[in-house]
Amino acid sequence: MVERKRWSEEFSEWYNELIETAEIQDKRYPVKGMNIWLPYGLRIMRNIERFIHEEMERTGHKEVLFPALIPETEFQKEAEHIAGFEGEVFWVTHAGHDPLDVRLIMRPTSETAMYSMFSLWIRSHTDLPFKIYQIVNVYRYETKHTRPLIRVREISRFFEAHTAHDSFEDAERQIREDLEIFGRLMEKLAMPYIVSKRPEWDKFPGAYYSLGAEVMMPDGRTLQIGTMHNYRQNFAKAYNIQYETESGEHEYVHQTTYGMSERLLAAVMAVHGDDRGIVLPPAIAPIQVVIVPIPKKDSPYDVHAYARGIAEELRSSGFRVHVDFRDIRPGRKFYDWELKGVPLRIEVGPRDIENGKAVLARRDTLEKFTVGRSELVERVKETLDAIHKNLHERAKEFLEGHIKRVDTIEEARAVFEDRRGVVEIPWCGEESCGLEMEEILDAKMLGTPYPEEKAKIEGKKCAHCGKEARFVARFARTY
């Protein structure tokens, strides 16, 4: 039976332990908020990034790699951006013993690094749309309590796509494409999510508008795992990014960005896990099938050879397979692989060889069943598909069960006290009302549901001021 009691009631301790015991990261590096990727964790992250690279290639983005240092002179060109990030950047002020003529910052994100180059690269309407991306380290002096993968001072697997367009309409098309890319990636992760248009006071510095995608964590808080921003011409005017139109005039480009990070792995661990450890969707698991041979003394059957034969057949069919030959008790092996979230375990012993069979054990449901050797490959494929489907359905049910629409502040407060999650309430659209509701509920406004048709509301009064409501507003306790 799958137990998720500790997973939900002691999530913080559960998560912090698993970061170490499942060998995702080592937190003992002597700079707070900067952690070491361990081989198993990095392999999972690389598998997630493989899908990101595939999607970028499919949609015509080109990969680049910018330096990590940004001159203060470039950083100062965009006033709103400075207001948003100046308090959390790391400064480089000296080279050896000598003060630098121009101070440098470790990039907190790359707008100010990239856009001085955009102004050199983009000249004509034939250069548009211009679409690049990179996966890099970014640095933010996070003053809150740090948590591996979730809130750190070095985001070491930071994905950012930057695009330039000849019109607002084409930039909007790009945002729709970003949402499609995100949806395809989340399908690989078996991850249901919600998208909200951020309120004006919480949009990305310099953006015309911002979208944020959230998942529901076991403790009822939400975790932002993706953002898309339409900048209009805000950065283009600050960095003089112009192109020559077909008629010979010069216009400023319209720009967008799209970002994700290792929070994707944090979400996978949190959303799909249980009291035994993490549960990995087969698409990103470094090991999709682990084979545990269980030999017996005095048996005439070579269990190790039987296990190797199964492994070779599965590998030739495209599965990622590992055979655990360690000289320890089978129960310890089961514990280790369940902790690490390997989707499917195959157990083989002398009796299985004699009968031409193998025992399969699903990680998501802990169900065991015996299959014939001749049908093993097909049953493994079917079972991995079933695991993916079950993980998505279970997570979707959890997410939807934690979203509740109410009409009043009192009802919203009761929901947060009772079951946490996301509360949707009527809102007039005024910033003062939104900020006051954040105070009253001790929660953050995620924004309004996106696409915007989902945010419209009629015949309701604002839960705070009583005026006619224009939108549905989402509130949640967040990471």
C-alpha cells in the first residue's frame, strides 16, 4: 500500500532528507544556498533538459552561451530592471588587489547582458523573429531561508529563451508557442499545473505582463516552475534594439522571454513522491528498469546470467536498465531503488528461471505481478506507460482537489485554515484591493487565470470592497 502521510504532514523534513538520501544534491558546500549536483540528480536533470533542447530545436530557437559577468554600465540602462534586482545581485569589485574601473555583477538573469548584443545583431526585418536560448548558472543573493532546488543563491540549471519580433502580435504568438512548449514538457513529467497572469505589482521588472505556471506541493503551497514575459518595446528602447522595415524605416523590436530552472526537478520529487521516497516518471528516470537477481545456494540455475539476458533484451528495445549485482540482501536493494524512484523493478530467482518467468514491481502503486519471459518486453512497455498515466492522474486529482472558488474573504480564510491550496475569489481589479486581500489572507495573489477568458467573471462583487468584480483572482501560500 502506498503511504503518503509523512509526505503531506512533514513535507519539509521529507524533502530535505530525500535531497541527500536519494543522492540528488549535497548541501554541505561551504557557501550557503550553493549546492553540489550529485551524479544521480544531475542525470535526472539532464534528461529533463534533453526534452527542453528538443523543443527549442523543434521551434527554431538557437542555443547560445553568454558570459556570467555583466558590466554595471549595462545593468543601469534599464531602470525598472535595476529596481527589481539591485538588492539581490552579487558584485565583483576587484581584480586581485585592484579596484575595477567598472564594477561587474554576476548575472541574476540575462536581459541586460544580452540586449546590448541584440542591438548589434538585429539590423533588418529579415533578422526577425530572432530566437535564442541558453541553460546557465545565475546568481541571486537570496535572503530568505534557502532550500535545495527551490530557493538558492546559485541557480545552476537556469533555462532562458529570449526572442525579438517585428510586432506585438508576433510576440503574442511567441507567448502562445512558449505555453505549448511548456505543456509538452509537463506531459513528459506527468505534471498538471495552472497558469496565471501576474498582477501589475508582481510582474517581472521591465515586463508589459508576466505569466507564471504553478504546481501544487504536498503541504498545500504552490511552487512556480515556469514564467513567460511579454516586454513589448520596453527593453528595446532602453538598449536601442531597432530593425529596418521593408519600407526603409526604423522600428524598435518587441521582445519576450521564457524561463525555467531546476525547480522542475523539485516539483517532480514533491508532486509524485510518497513515504518511501521519490517516484520518477519513466521519461526522465535515469534507470527505467532495475533488475534484482536473487540467487540461492545450491541452485543449478545461473540467476545472474538470466538477469543479464533480460537486461540486454530490454536495452535493445530502448529501455534504460540497470542490474543490481551488489552482494547485499534483496530487501536492502528494494529499499534503495524505491528511495530513488526507479519506475519498475524486475526480480528474478531460480524458480523464475525454471518457469520462464519474472516478477515485476511497480514503484507508483507497489503492485507486484508475474509475467512470462516471452512477453516481458511488451509488458514492461505497457507498465511504464501505465505508471506515467497513473502519476499524472493522481497529481491532477490532488491539484484540482486543492483549488476552491469562493465568494467572500471569510470563506477564503476558512479554506486556508482548513485545507490550504489555491483560493479563487472575485476581484474588482484595483491594486489596493488586491494588496489588502494579500494582507488579510496572509497569502500571495498569483494573479488571474490564463488564458484570459478563464479570468472573466460576471454578476459577482469584489470580495474586499464590494464593487463589481471584473476578474477571478487566485491566492495561495507560495514557495
